[in-house]
Amino acid sequence: MTGTHSKLTLLLIAIVGFLTVCPVVMLVFGSLSEGLTATGTFTLAKYIDAYSDPELLQVIWNTVIFVVGSSLTATVLALFLAYLNIRTNIPCKFIFGIISIIPMMIPHILFSVSWALLLNPSNGILNLILKQVFFLDSSPFNIYSLPGMILVEGLLDLPIAYLIIAPAMAAFDASLEESSRVCGASTTKTIFRITLPVLRPAILAAFILCVIRGLASFAVPSVIGMPGRIYVLATHLYEMVSTGFAADYGKAAAVGMSVLVSSVILIYLYRHLTSAGEKYVTIAGRGYKPTIIQLQRSKIPLFIILGVLSFVLIVLPVIVLIYTSLVPYSMVPSARAFSMMSLKHWIDVINDPISILSLKNSLLLGVFGATIGVVLSIFVAYVIVKVRTRSAGILESLSFLSFSFPGIVIGVGFMWFFVRTPLYATIWALLIGYIATYLPYGIRPLSSAFVQIHNHLEESSLVAGASYLTTLRRIVIPLLVPGIVSGWVLMATMFVRELSLSVVLSRPGTEVLAVQILRFSEDGLWGRLSALGIMMIGISTLLVIAVNLIGNRFRPPES
């Protein structure tokens, strides 16, 4: 038994180590090489070229403003939503709680595009409406700006911040606030002197995780930033590897190293903050009372604000995409616009061989890739939870290392590896990159599921003469069905919507949906983009429904 576990652990360390460490090693190798085909000759020329670039300072400044601004926006909105949903008697709080999380299911590139369709300065639908209503000569809003980027990225990162802050808010002992008020403190003073300090670890953890997400973000900077000639580190790297006569992967690797180091440091801070939460415990066994604050006159206005925010987060992006996919060009909704609606853009997409190829590739990667990822995740999670050895700890650290890797940076690292193998410019390169990047999304729910399964079940099977694999197949896996379904859904939806890694590794013949949507955006083909985007959302939804139905069939019967 111990020998089997040791061999399995070492094999998994080799596999996961290759997936997570290999691109980092190749990124370092690439940053010190003269070019993709140059081997054995090392130089610091790429670092000198990259960090002496006069444009880099402006790019770094834009990145700092974008990342900090969007993270503050997401954290403040999440704190506001969590407080209202958990601590007050706001109506429909269950619905608002779900709505706070649903935007995670909308691909970031489509969310970004929907805002570009609404507020771009030339023919944004909302700008056109305001110009007609108020007789304006120019558009009042320009989404192609740093504030526009901050707004959209902040809304996209809101669910992540909410999922961190809401549990801390729910576990907060409201008697501390009541004591403050009894001593004469106002509500505002109580919030700043009691509530926020106690919630500090959760707030800082949410903020840092949003910073990491913002640093890795590519959809918003590419769709909203690049048309306004506002570049951040992600799009600066993209320009290096996608424009000009010869892509400079060495220079991109040199810049990518600073992004990677920053992300790893931030992940360390995040884990430190989440592990130090015991210092701020307010529930210790007795005297805990989750008091609900009764809103008075502000109840209806706050309810309206939440309703508007929910509409903006979920309903508006999808409505804009559906509307744009049916009208011939950007136009204000009117009787004339509705009379001109047709399926022309949908037919154009169906007749476009590259769009159909991208759809097939994304479907293949989503179904086949997520299945391989979940199988690997089952074994990794088993070793992490059940085999408590030093080697298992190493495996756990390796498996979650990729969570700190920005997609476009790790894509450059993989490019340096794949260009030396037959996998270059194939769909398999994307498959390996996807699994390496999103493996933690499969491991996390399966680890939680393994914790629920007692070791006695496996031991009884082994004592009865069953082999290790038979025990896993007949006993363990049927009990893991909820975790398998959750992990598969997470990985499949991530694979179908993936953009930042794909823009580096995708080549002619291996286009995926997100890359094709980005191409349509760059060409201004908004109608085709919207039609293909709705197809993308439809595929993700069908995959989620299908795997849940299959999971229900294999779930063990309840006693």
C-alpha cells in the first residue's frame, strides 16, 4: 500500500511538475536566449532591450492605475453587496447573493465587448441614445479609457471579492457593533472603528486576489484598452509576440519575468492573509448573535441600487449581444431597428470556416481537455488529502503554483518549449497549456470531496481483496460524483472561454472561440462577434446542463 502510494505520488509530482515548472524554466531560458531557434547562447540583451524601452514606464504606470483602480472598485462593491445581503433586511437578498456570483459564468471577453458596444465613442448604443435625447454633438462617454477599463474589470472581479468577503461578513459577531453603539458611537464610526478592522484580513485578501486577477487580465485591456492606445503589461506582451515582421519572444519573456515574480509575491501575501485569520476570530462558542440590521427609509433606495447593479452585471451584457447580433449595424433601438432585424450575422458566422473551426476546437478542448484534467485532478487530490507525506505536500504546492501564473506570461513560457517539439502549432499544445493553467480549478472541489470520505471505506474494500484501482473505481469515485461534476464544469467553462493563453499558443488551424471573437473585435465586425459570443455562452450552458444530468445518473442513491 505504502509502495503504491509512493510510486503514485512520485509519478504525479513528475507530471504536475512538468506542467507547472516547465513553462517557468523555459521563460527564464527564453529571456536569456537570442531567439526561439538559438540554443546554447545566453545573453542579457533582451533584458536590456526590454527595460530600457522608453514606453515601458508608461505601460507600468497604466498597469498600476488599472490594477489598483479595478481592485478597489471590486472590493468596495463586494463589501457593499455583502453587507446588504448578509447584515440587513434588504428584500430579495437570496437573488442578489446569486447574482453577485453569476458574472463568473459570462466570458470576460464578451462582457468587455458588450460594454464597448454600449459606450464606444463612435457608435455606442448608449452614447447614440444620449446624443439623440439631449441633442449632443459628441458622445458623452468614452469606454476606451483608463476609467472605462477600471469600471469593466472591477465589475468582472466583483464575484471573486464577494466570495471572499461574504463568508467573513456572515461569521462576524454583530454584538461588537451593538456594544459600540451603546457606548455612543455613530453608525459611521462603528463601521470604521469596529466592522472594517475586524474584516481586515478578508478585505485585504479580496483586494490582493483582485490585483492578481487584474495583473493577469487580457480581455479588458485588449478589447477596451488597445483601441484607445492604452497599454498595460499584458497587452504590451501581446504586441511583442503578435505584431511586426518578427515576434520578439525573448523580449516578451524578459518582461514576463517581472510580471510572474510580482504574481508569485502577491499569491504569497494572499495565502499569508488567509492563514492569519485566527487573529480576528469573533465567534468563540457562546454569545454569538447574527443580528440583522433593520433598514428604514434607505431600504427602497438601496434595493433599487442593487437592482440596477444586477441588471448591469448580468442582463445588460447578454441583451446587448443578442440585439447587436440581429441588427445590420449599431443603431438606437427603435421601430425601424426592429424592422431591420435578421439572422444575417448568424448565417455569416455559420458559413465562415474559421468560426466553425474555432467552435469545434473549443468544444474539443472543453470536453476532452476537462475530462483529462479531472482524471488527473482525482489522483492529485487523493494524494494531497489521503497520503499525508512530505512528498504529498510538495505535490500540493506544485499543483497550486499555476494559480499565480498570468496566462499570457505562461503562454510565452510554453511557446519556448513547444517550438522545439512536434506539438508546436497543434491543438495539443493548447490542451497541455490549458490543463497546466487551470488544474487548481479541478483539484480544489475534489480535495473537498475526498475530505468527506472516511479511510475505513477504502480499508474495508482492500481487506476484502479488491485491488487499489478497483477500490478507487467501485468505492471512491461514485462517492466523488459531486466533486467530479463541480471540477469538470469549472474546467470545461474555463477552457471554452480561455483567451490570454490562447492568443500566444493559437496558430492557423488551431483557432478557438475567444481568439476568433478577439479578431472580430479588432476588425469591428460587431454583429458576427455577438452571434459567435451567444453561441459561446450557449455551448458553456449546454455543457454545464449535460454534465449535471450525467452526474445525477451516477450519483449514489440516498438511503
